[in-house]
Amino acid sequence: MIDEAGASEVTGPPKYLSIAAAVTALVGFGDSIYLTIHHLTAEPVPCSVITGCETVLTSSFAEIGGIPIAAFGAAAYFAAFSLAVLAFYGNRLMWFLFGVLACVMAAVTAWLLYLQAFVIGAFCQFCLLSAATSIILFIASLLGRFWNRNG
Amino acid sequence: MKKEAKPQENNKMPLLIIGGVLVAAAIIGYLYYNSSRTPGGNANRAANASNVNSNRSPSATAPLGANPPNMIGSPTAAVTIEEFADFQCAACASVHPILKEIQSIYGSRIRFIFRNFPLGIPQHDKAYEAAVAVEAAGLQDRNKFWDMQNQLFVNQQAWTNSPNYRNLWEGYAQQIGLDVERFRNDMAGRATKERVDADLARGRGLGLDSTPTVLVNGKNIPFQAMTAANLRQVIDSEIQNSLKAPAANSSNEANTSRNAAAPANAQ
């Protein structure tokens, strides 16, 4: 049996991994907030790298129940950031929860990439940035798991 | 005593970081939201959009749109399908054949209305003009509206990427048998733009901010449900409902008697 106080004393993931995860989550958080604000203000986002941002961001997939999908992303990234910060300070349980969240986010990312590629037929650079950050978080959680097994 | 103070500080630090980030995000987000919001009230549009997207009936107070509307089918049909589309929207072009299929399946059992809703975004720089072009075709002959609409969706990639898109449109106009000179003049005229603006005002009044938007008897159909099979299911159920509740359709009866006097209005 491990009590909660004890759990927080147990060494979590390597420091550099939780810092990298926190920074990546922060990038995803900023990106999601940016997309949420553009959705709410109905202002188009600059689409300089690739074309198709507006097709993706104005599609019916851009919101669920009237809430912009980017807002869900922002909430998830903020949660991931918080968990990574708590893990940095040695809370192993938080790193476990971070891993669970990263898996869910990676699955959602895969679904959103599928929608962009095969249903909407267009890509949005800010959505791809979000996809990249959630994949990095997923990889970080896998590395953390590997570390825990071998550490 | 000193030894106890350090872990406490350590416990507070992550919460301070998390709280700090949250406060910073809220402040920056609020400032950016205010600077992004256009005085015209785009935020209201977005807020209204959530009403439509949550499948509620659109507000009855929305402007009526271009009059007469670009309509196909029967004006007295129990089911009204209203499409809001942008000619530079790829998703609209992908839904176009599905809606054509629906029109051919249901014929006069539905009333299909096409609304121009060119999104005012830099990437859709030709969308408004395309809507005007389609209206210009409709001014010559109502049926030519649908022919031109079809041409613009089918050839979307070609004209969207061409600097000589107006020449391409004139080519399509010639192909569908329009008087090209008149088509050119109508495009420059006010009547066509007024029709597009009226449709745009209706879309905005309904709180729309995305295309394609398809309303079946006022109910917003999510993009992922815009398949022929799903639409048929929704339309069939609406037809069934109208048969089950004849009392609720007293206004339709009034329309029917009006239509008996003017059956030619069906197109």
C-alpha cells in the first residue's frame, strides 16, 4: 500500500522529460486558445504554409454541441501541462495520469487527422501543429514508461 | 522548523506555476479576443451559430433572403431543404452531387432552396464574385442558375486556381447557352449583388458561420451526416411527420390553395 503522501515522494519521470512535456503542452495550449478565439470571433486564421485552413475550421467538425473543438483541445493541453509540472516535482501518480491523457489525445488526434485527410479533404496548419504537439506528448509518455521500467 | 518549510514550498511551487500559466493565458486570451473581435459583431454571429448547430430551429426573425429564392421542387412541399454554400468551399463541392441526387429522388416532394453564403475570408477571394456569376445566370433563366451552379462546383479546382477565372466562367456561360454579353453586364450590375447580399443577410441572421450548412425544415444537418442515405432518412421522417400531424400543417394547406392558383411558380 502506498499512501498519497508517499506517492508524491516517489521519483517520477526524468526531469528533462517532464520539462519537455510541459513546454510542448504549453505550445499546444497556446495554439488551441488561438484557434478557439478565432472560432469565437469568426475571424479567419492566416493560412500561409498550406491551403485549406478555412475549409477545416469552418467545417461542421469544428465544433461539438456548439463548443469549438479547439476549446476542448485547450482544456486537454492545460491538463497535460499541469500534470507534467506536478510530475516534474516528483508526483508519480500525475505522470501516470499524464500518460493516460496523452493516449486519449493521440487517439483524438488520429481521428482529426483522418477527418482532415479523407472527409474534409483539406488540412489546417494550426491543427497540424496541435497534432504534432499531442504526438510529442504521447512519445514523451512512452519514454517515461520506458524509463520507469528500466530506471 | 526550517527542514519542514522547504517541502511545503516545493508543494506550492507547481500550483503557483499552473495558476500563473492559467492567469497569464486568461489575460492574454481576453486581450487577443477583444482585439480580434470586429465591431460588426462577428462574435454575435459565432454565438448565434451555436444555436443553429445545436439543431434548434432557426430564428423566425432572420431576414428572408433573396426573393424569389433559388428554388427547385414544390413551394408547398412538406419538407424544405435550405443549403447555404460558398463556391470556393471544397466541402460544398463534395456535398453538391449528394444534394443533386436528393433533388432527383424527391422531385416535387421537397422544396430545395440554394442560398449564396460566400465566406468573407481572404482564401475565398473569388467566392462572392462566383455567387454573383450564378445569380447573373439566373437572371437570364431560372434554370440556368442551376446549370451555372453545377458548372462552378464541378469545375471548382480549375477556376479557383486560375488568374483568368472570369474567362473560364464566361466559357461555362457559353456552354450552358447563356448570352455571354448580358451575363457580363449582369455581373457588373446591382441586381445580382443585391440577391447575394440578401442571402448573406439571411445566413448571418440565422447565425451561420460555416459552409456547407444544410437545414431540413430548419434543422441543421451536421456535415458528417450529409450523406444521401442520412439525408433520405431525415427527409422521409419529416414527410412521415407531416402526414401524421395534418393539423399542425394548417399553414401548408393555405399554401396549397395558393399554389392551386399559381402552379407555374413551382420552378
